[in-house]
Amino acid sequence: MHFFRNRLVVLGLVLLATVLLYLLLPAIRQGSMEPFLNVRRMGLTGGSPTAPTAKFSKPVNITIRTGQLAGDPPLSFRETISVDAAGKKMQPRLQVVLLHGQAFTSKTWEDLGTLALLASHGYQALALDLPDSELVKTDQNRTNLLLRFLDSLEVQAPVLISPSMSGRFSLPLLMLHSSRLRGFVAVAPVGTKLYSEQQYHNIQALHVEHRMCPVAWKLPVRVQAIPLLTVDDRFQGAAHNWLSIAWVGRAWIGQGVLGSLCTSDLSCTPTLIVFGALDGSLGTQSLKNLSQLPHHTVVRIDGAKHACYMDKPREFHQALLTFLSGLTVTGTSSL
């Protein structure tokens, strides 16, 4: 009888220990994963304690601050600032300027995690709040507004991201001052039909000189690429596009080496054309027109509508980071 009672006591202790472990295990796991969660949280909200990132091997503190430039109209913006453990501001690989669509603001890019994500990969992100395009009537005035923003913040050779309505601002800048841009990311912008095929081709002419300098980017592939033109053939013409198509996540990605005639001190302006597969209006229209640009890569995001970066942010970010990585690897940044 005594032995039986002891066995019941032991069994009760085992059950009690099991219950305690079941209750405490989630807290233990959460505590052990907290540094990782901080990094992820930074990518989603734009703020985190000091933590290693996808780009930096040492701890980096990334903050997002808001500012406003005086003028008519005044310009509000958000920008990322990356500081190392010693408190020194870090030099970015590239500067990336983000515009926004009609229904959005610069805060959209912060809420989506794009600003923090770019900063975590070594880029400085600057998101501008655009004024109502009806208040800035002409293409020249819209171009001057963007130039004022770039010059005031000393932004040199940025990559410009332009979705939807912001095409009224970005496309005139691309047409008139493409040499100011290191790259252009078009997300179904408006206004592409306003320009002729010759005007699109003239963008290349802004960079032409009598020497060949290849502009190249390699996009990560998860399936075997399908070459449309061999690498050896890419220098037979001034504007050959050698592209391969690969399936990355749920987005079609172009891969290739783009060779062109361009100046020794200015790279040609590579363009990433992004659109949602369900966007049968501006997405289709912008693809048709922007494909006339001499150097472009196309990303179609399946299951996404007009604001594809909102519907499929993971796929959009993957395509964007791949494009930017190619620019910094193969091109020379002025930063």
C-alpha cells in the first residue's frame, strides 16, 4: 500500500512538471528568439533596437525621421538614417527616392516596411510627400520640384521609384534629366502614353559617347534560366538586351547583361518595370509604353492588382532589392 502511494506521488510530480514546462516553454522560446524578432520588427515598422541586419555584419541602428523643406509648395519627407555602434553615420550603397500614388503618402512606404528594409540592406531611403499634381501645373514645374528636393537634401544619382500618379512627376524628370538618375523603377505609372517612341529612345542618346561600357545585373534564380540571347552576342549592337526569365517566389524576373553605348562617367539609366498581373489598365499600358526604353527589365507579380507593392509586398521587395543589388555591384555609385 505504501509503495502504491509513492508511485502516485511520483506520477503526480511528473504530471505537475509536464504542466509547468507546457506553460513556461512559450516564454522561454520567445526570450531566446527576441533578437531575431527585433530585426524582423524593424523591417515591418521601421524602428528597432540595435541589431544586426541583412547587409551589415556589425550592429547598426536604423531610424526613420520626418522633415520638411521650406518653399512653394513646402515638401514633407521621410528618410532613413543608419548609424554604427560608435554613433557614426554610415555611407549608403545608393540613395533611393520613393514617390507614391494618389491614395497614399510617404508613410505608406514606412508602414509597408520598405524604408527599413532598404536601410537594412545598406541603402538610404527617402520618401517624398508629393503635392497635388493639379497644384503643380506643368511638366517643367513638376521636374523643378523634384530637382529642388534632390538638391536640397544633396541626393546624388538616386534610384527613383514611381508608382501610379507619381508618373506625372517622375516621367518628365526622366525625359529631361535622366543623367541625374542611377536607375528608375516604374510601378504602373500614369502618363506613359504621353511620350513618343522617339522620346523614349532619346533617353539613351543623353548618355551616348564612342565607347562601350556594359551595364549589368544578375538576378537570383530558383529555376534554370532560359537565355534569349547569348552573352557573346550582346556587343553586336548598341542596345541589345540579353534577358533570361526566371521564377522567383511568385514573380517573373528578367535576368541579363545589358550592353550599351554610354559615357565613361555616367551609366545608362536601367529601368525596372513592375506591374500586377491583375492590373489590366495602367499596368498593361505602362508596360507597353515603357518597354520602348532602351534598357529595361520587366517583373510581373501574379495575384496582384494596380498597387502590386501593397498586394504582394514580399515579391515586390524581392524584385526591388535584386535590381538595386545589380546596380551597386556592376555600376559605380557617386556616393
